[in-house]
Amino acid sequence: MSLRGFIVRRTIYIIPVMLGITLMNFTLINISPGDPVIVRIGLIQCNTVECYNNAYNKEAIEMGLLSKDLYTVPWFERYVEFVNNLLHFDFGRSWYYEQAGQGMPISQIIGERAVYTITLNILSFIFSLLLATAIGVVSATRQNSFWDRSLTVAMLLGYSMPLFWLAKLLMLMSYYMFKFTGVANKDAFETPLIINGSFYKYLILPTLALTLGGLVFMARLVRSQLLEILRQDYVVTAKAKGLDRRAVIYKHAFRNGLLPIVTIIGNSLPGLLAGSVMVERVFGWPGLGTVFLEGALFRDYPLMMATNTIFPFLFLVARLLTDITYVFIDPRIKY
Amino acid sequence: MATIDKEELPVKEEFLLDEKTLREIETMKGAGQWSIVWRRIKKDKMGMLGFYIVLFLIAMAFVSWLLLSFDNWLTTQGYMYGNPHPGFEGSRNNLYIELWFPGMDIENPIILFQHPRYMDHANAKLPPSFQYPFGTDANGQDMLSRVFFGATVSLALGFIGQMTTVIIGTVLGSIAGFYGGIVDDILQRVIELLYSMPGFILMIFIIVLFEDVNIPGGKYAVVVIFFSLIGWGGTALIVRSNFFSLKEQDFVEAERALGASDMRIIFRHILPNSLAPIIIIVTLGIATTIFTFAALAFFGFGDPTAISWGDDLNRWQDFLIEYPWMPMFPALFIFFTVLGFNLLGDSLRDALDPRLKD
């Protein structure tokens, strides 16, 4: 099979998984106790039962739980409706985020906020990948040296530190050193972002926190992978041939160590995504993570449904990219 | 012409064993599998550090649980009104944790701690001092007492959550690995679905949906149940692959020839042989579980009425810059717990499977 065939097949494979995920989320919402309509209308002021019932029915029809003639809509019809809307990128309207008296369209919220999350994540992912590689190579090539030992202990401490607390500590440290807490405020997000200096200023601390979070995880991995490979026969051969030490490490050892590293990084992406939710919340960074957490705290069902569709989708796309990267890294891989 | 001096050649030893291997052989001498593992851990300094941290925390959680229950019992029995000041006929609220045994003067019991729920508003926001080693929080609760008695819930949640997860994973993984076929296929697809969702996000989603459920144990019972219902995938995959390789082995074949039932083969023969990875998963998993529950509590999805580190952290997180001791001590204990279990787990993994060791 050709490379293109492989990519197409893996892309199509996302569809059933996404269907399964949306079905799972949909079922969870449906079997959860409590009436979403009551959650939605909240403490409505009504003197008569009739007034309350009218408000209830109006809301239920709007939410699609009741049909126009007040019959209950079966769950599979609602699911088909949901998937149909999803295909048109229509997630409905938010209950919590309001604009001009009615809920904002969720696709608009997400479109506005996604750029913040993506900037933060891509930046810190690149930084942590580069730093982790450097640290891993230093540790593995000078095993049991002073640097290796102190780096290993530092990584272990960082690995045991809850990410949200690491972010908080960074905030405290920065406050004592520069009187700057890094909690984002409004003028950091004035458009255009590219020439907005304070945007970059407020980007520093979240990026640093997320970078450290990913770094401690990846550096351990790079080190153990490289150590295993440095013991292989072909590395010994390369050394015996009298090759330059640098060439042995980067041309022989590191290239072969990439594959398992790419696998585990690909699998750990949901963890990184969850980490981004935590860091965003701590620094008040208005990305998708904050939107999701605020929606959850205020029981904004449509918004949660939307984010719960988008996060797995991002993850699946990332995993697809990982799989495609394999093929380029390792020519032995059969697809 | 250069000749090799025969004296210089190592003719004496036929097998050249390096020092490390010799030490390993010394360790193994005359011992069962578990005592070998224990000896290996004892040689690992970091592992022993983790072991002592874990031991200390477990002892702390257990003692605090005993003390609190004993104190509650004394109060409900009417022996103690909880107020140590003699002659003060104040409230019947339990203000202090006392130790009192029959025969002692009932007016002067030994006062160990301020009760974790006692809000002494006159002494709020005090920095760490001799009387309050960890300071007091904005409600006037003693942080030392909050942290000490919070150990029970924090650790118990980690243990229970991880144990249920691993038990579900082991049972499902064993069945899938042993029988294979369609059961295995279905299990794989389910795991794939569960693993496509970032676990932390899925947990929050579920907690929000199910927070109104009334089951004994409060909100944390719901959290633990759903945590184990979505978290078993990793264990199941590892147990399954272990079963795949073990079920083709001769000893299983022999047992089957002797007429053993499937259940006997699974639970008496294959499972004990794949115990090592399960133990590693449990130890390292407890660290992750405690971290996850703390994170959930930190972002406001815990049970605010419970006494646990995560909830205290959530309550005082915004006080960090003004009153750093309030959130610092619960956070420090979460950090130590995770560190201890990580160290112990890493050491256990090296001891149980030396091939993986660097």
C-alpha cells in the first residue's frame, strides 16, 4: 500500500472514533441525574404554576428536548441532530457566555479563544522538546556524572510537583522578583496580537510553566531511551571505528532513539492538553481550557459538549501526525 | 620479536564477572523472589527514601483517623464536651482533639490538636509560630491540624481509587488476554475510545454531570467510582499482553492437560506470574491518582466540606502571595506524597525487573 493510502486510511479511522466519543458524551449527559431544563432556567420568577410550565416548555422546545407539540424527542433523534449540527460546525449557543441578551454561538467563542491555546501550547511544546533533548543527551552521555545526577534529581522533583502548583510557585517567585504575577488582564489581548507587546509579556509565565511541565516528563524519557541505545552493539562498533563522539551520539544513537520517543510523546498528548487546561486556569489565560473549566463550573452543557468534542479531535489529529511522522523517521515501518 | 608474557594473561578465571554481577549473585543467594526484591530495594537509597516517606504518610493517615474517630466517640458518648477549659460551660462543639482514658482526670485530658473543623476566629491568619507550627488560615483553623487530619482522606482516596482501577483493569485484561477473539476486540475498541479523551477533562465533565447523585460517601465516592470506570485501560492493556505471552507457556499447557478449569489457570497460575507489573502499576498509579484528585479539588471539583489537602489548597490558593503558609503546607504534603510513591515505584520497578534498569 502506498503512503497516501496509509494516510487516507488513518484519517478515515478518526470518524468512527469521534462518533464513539460523541455518543459516549451524549449518553453521559442523558443518564446524568437532574433536568437540564431546570438547570438552564434556574431561579425563574413565577407566581403561578402555569407561568412556570410555559417557561419550562418554551425552554425545552428551544433545547430540542421536546418537539413543537410537546412530545419527548427520542434520544437517537437528538443525537443525529447533534452530529448533523457538528458537521456544519454548529455547536449551539452557550448558556454562560452571553452577548446582547442571548448566549454567544459556541463556534464563535471557540474561534476567538483557540488562537490563545494554540499559541501557548505550540510554543511550550517546542521549547520543552528542545530542552528535553538537550538535557536527555547531556544526562545519558555523561551517565552518573555530577550533571547527570543533579539533573535526574531535579527532573524527579519536577515530575512529582503538581503542575498547577508549579504554576502557582512560578507566579509567587515572579511576584517577589519583579512584582509581576503574570495573571492576564484585558489589555494583553488587544488585537492585533502580533504587535501587542503586553501579549508577549503575559505569555512568558504560562509558557514557562507549561514548558517545565512537559520538560520533566520528556527528559526522563529521552535519557532512558538514549541509555538503552548507547549500550547497543552498533554504537560500540561505531565507537570502535574511531568515529567522532558527536557523530556517534547524533547520527547513530539519537536517530534510533527518536522512534520510541515520538511514540510516547504522541500518547502523552492528552496529558499535555490537560496540563494546558491547568496552566491556563491558574494564569487566567483566556484559552479553550479556561472556557472549558468556566463552562463546567457553571454547568454550561452545550459548551462542555463542544469542548469535549474538540479536545479529543485535537488529540486524534495529533496522533495521526505522530503516526505519519513514524513513516518518515523509520523507513522499516510497513504501512 | 614481541612475545606475550603468559603471566599477564588472566588464566585464573574462566568467566570474567564484573563486580556488579558478583554483587547481584551475592544478593540472590538462598532467597525467595520477594526477599530478593526487598534486598534490591534496600540497596537503592532513593527507593528507601521513598519507602520511608510512604511509610510515614501511611502511619500519619492511620493515626489521624484513629485519633479523630476516638475523639468523636468520646464526644458522642458524652465523656468529653471537647472544651478543655475547666468551669467553662460553653458550647458542646468539639473544639479540640483530646486523648482521655478511664482513670484520668476528666477535667484535664491531654490536648493533642485543635479540632480540624474548629474555627477560632480570634486567631485567624497567624503566621507559623510555636503555638501554631503551620500557622492558621483565614477561618482561624489550625493548619497543622488541617494537614494532619487531611492525610486520611487524601491518601485513602488515592489508595481506593487506584485499587479499584487496577482490579477492574486486571479482571478485564485477564479475560481479554486469555480468551482473545471478539472479547479482546471489543475491549480494545473501548480502551481506544477512553484513551482518546484527556482523562482530566473527562473527569471534570463527569463530575459536573453527576454532582447531584446522592450516594453514601458524598461527592468523593462519585469521583472515585468514575475515576476507576474510565481509568482501567492502561492496566488492562498490560495484563492482556502479559497473558498473551504466558498462556502459550508449557506450565499452562501442563495444567490444562491435568484438567484444570479456565478460572483455576487464570487465577492460580497466570495471574500470580504477572503480578510484578501490576504491583508497579499500583505504586506508581497511586501517585498519579492522588495528583489527579488534588488537581480536581484545586479547580473546585472536590468536596468543600471534606478535610483534605486538595480542598484546603483550593480554598486558600488565592492567598498565596499575602499568606503563603495557608496553601503552602497542603501543597507540600501533596508533593511529598507523590514524590514518595514515585521513588518507591521506580525502585520497585528496577527491583522486580532488573532488565529495565539503566
